[in-house]
Amino acid sequence: MDRRLFVDITPLRGSKQFRLLFSGQIISLLGRQLTIVAAPIQIFDLTGSTLAVGLLGLVQFPALFIGSIVGGTLSDARDRRSILLVTQVFLAATTAGLALNAMVDAPSALAVYALTAANALFAGIDSPARSSSVPRLVAGGLLPAAYALQVLMFQTAGAAGPAVAGIVISQVSLAAAFWIDTATFGVAFVTLLLMDPLPPPEDGARPGIRSIVEGVRFVRSRQELQGVFVIDINAMVFGMPRALFPEIGLSVLGGNAATVGFLYAAPGVGAMLAAFLSGWVGRIRYAGRATTIAVVIWGLGVMAFGFTTSVWLALGFLALAGAGDAISAVFRQTILQLTTPDRLRGRLSAVQIAVVAGGPRIGDAEAGVVAAGFGPRVAAWSGGLASAVGALVIARLLPGFRDWVPPDGVRGPEVDVSGDP
């Protein structure tokens, strides 16, 4: 088998700083998945309502959005490593609060909403600093490979973490899941201490409204960036099915907490496999078109998930959707970072983080509302269909995104996916 099919680990071999950032983050992400599964299960246990589970995502969105904007402006004006060190402390504090709430005789649903919102705020500050640091740690030509590795990291955590969460919650307790997440932030903190400082660019803007406006103007001037953001919003708002997992896993599929954990894990398994076999991504010429195809695959996988009553088919369709999402993420990040100058990367990464992490939270609420009115299966298949059709419409309306190619000198041998002769 051609070795070029497998994920390229050159960025890890060539950059000690990237290795440190990567290793600390993957441990933290594995722990974070336990909270992502535990909080919705606790809300469903306390309320018995899928709508209440969907609202859990909705209350996190404003905090995440504000945190991302603040984090983006800080990342272009302050040492990015210092920002990451501070956020690890506050992230650990919020998950510890969730653990303590889960240990009392009468846990508070309000506390879960409040603490997960606070967690989203600090995650929003953390993410732009982390994402905008990557181009400083690896060469431009290795960015697709570096982002493929990051997608593999996220999806490995997304595959293993929820499965472990289901087992920990069913066999130990909800509190144990939250405590494990808390401990992993300590590992991330240590790896960041071992890294060199990441001072801001010399021409970085001071934090403030003017800085934010400059970033917005840059996005308005670049159709390829508009496509990166809008196509992901479309996929996540209409096609994100995770708020449906507790009801589908427990009621439609007749499973238990472990089944719900496997549903959360399945997209991560598919995405992990896709990222592992991503050695070809650096050779793709039309990244915008490849992104569109990947989002269509995501939507069709979610749509098929909504029609099945078989656990194994449900897991398979979710894995297919996750594979499409992983490939989309690699190309979207590559387009974003290679289009944006370093002085704006923090702010533009903030917009991307708000979309990537905020979109699913709005999607949780959308899925919860549709499920309350028409049932969880309709919510799943209709959202998947809307995602697939929306991706094709966006590609048609934004040719600057659809036809984007990397700048000269930063891509490898090209593979034309345009469909042109």
C-alpha cells in the first residue's frame, strides 16, 4: 500500500514545539470528551427532556462566542503561550465545579448550565491562541499535514473519549467523568510550560473594537473565507445530531448509557480513520471543491442515520458522516491559515472557533426543537438533507471559495478534483 495514503507525521518529527503543543492537547481533549458526554446525560437524567439537552448547547454559545472574540484579539496582541497557560487553570476549575455538583444528593441542572457556559467561555479564549500558533511552529508547506494531524488528534479523542465516558458513567459515576477531565488540564499545563514563548507579531493590533473590525473587514474582502465559515455553519446548525443521541440511544434504539456513548463516539471513529488515511490531502488542488464534497458526505451520513433503527447501521452512518467532517476540517483550516496574514490569524481563528464550536451548539438547539415537534428521527434526517443541499448551494454562490487553490510554493503534487477535463 502506498505510504503516501497515511497521515504525514513530518510536522511532529520536525518541530519540538509542535510536538509539545500536540501532546498536551490530545490528553486534554480525551478528558474533555468525558464532560461532553456526561453533561448532556446528566441534564437528560434530571429533566427527561431532549429539548433541555439541546438548550445546554444553546446557553454555551454566547459564552463561547464572546470568549472566541476576546481570545482572538488577545492572541494577536499578547504572548499566545501565556494565554493558553491561564485558560488551562480556569477550564480545570469549571470541570471541578461540575464534578462537585454531581456528587451532591440533589444535583442542580442550573449549575450544569452555568458551569458548562463558563467552560465554553474559557475554551473560546483558549482555541484561537492554540490554532493561530500552529503556523508559527511548522513551515507553510507542512500546514495541511499539521492540520491533518490535529484533526486526527481531535477525532481520536472524539472516538475514544465518548466510549470511555459511557463506561465510566455507567460503571463508576458522572462525577468521576468530570474529575478525569479536570486532571487532564494539568497535563496540558505542564506541556505548555515546556514550550518556548509565542510573542505576538510585531505588527499585531492592540485588543479592542478596532481590532475586531479589522478582522471583520478582512473576511468581507475574501470570498474564500466567507465560504469556509458559511459552509461549516450550514453543516453544523442543520446537520449536528448529537442532542438527539440520548433519546435515540435510550428510546429509539433501546440501549443504555454505553449505547449513547458509542453514538457520540461513532463520528469520531469515522473521522479518525479518515484523518489517518489523509496523506493525500496535501496533493489536492481545489480545496474549496474538496470541502464541498466532504460536507455533502457529512449531510448524507446524518440523513441515513435518521432513517435507521439498527444500532450497528446507526454507528456506521455516523462514522461516514464523521469521515466527511474530518476531511472538510483539514481543507477549511488550510484555506483559512494560508489566506490570512499572521497579524490577523488570532482574530480569524476566533471566527473559525466560534463557528466550529458555536455552530454545533446552535445545532443542538435546532435538533432539540425539531425533535420536540416531530420526533428525533425526523430531526436527524431532515437536518442531514439540509446540510448536503446547503453545501452545494454555497459552493455555487461563492466561486472564490469553490475555486480556491493554495498559493504557489506551499502545495505538493496536485490532484485535480474539479471534474474538469
